[in-house]
Amino acid sequence: MMQQYLRLKAQHPDILLFYRMGDFYEMFYDDAERASRLLDLTLTTRGASAGAPIKMAGVPYHAVEQYLA
């Protein structure tokens, strides 16, 4: 899953990538930090990469429209 996210993010580095994971759209790494600041979302972590926690923020899929411009 994370490989696919990173591949998509590499193709679109200048956008916030909302990645569907079950009932949520999630953002990771720098996108999670930006989304938490810009959209007033809680910044949390999920797992680790190279020993560092992976920053994550998300919104329920049914509420995503209010976060899109």
C-alpha cells in the first residue's frame, strides 16, 4: 500500500494526495503535516519507515467533500 502511495505522490508532488484506505482518505508524511495545518485535522502517526514514525492525517470518506476545493 505505501509503495503505491509513494509512487502516486512522486508523480504528483505539488498536490495534497488523499489516498482512500477503507472508510477514510488518508495523507502521509509532509502532506499529513500540511493537511493538519490547512484543514485543521489531527496529525498522528502510523507505523514507521527507517525507524521514524510515519506522519498521518485523514478524513472519513463520507465527509471528504467539505475538505476539497
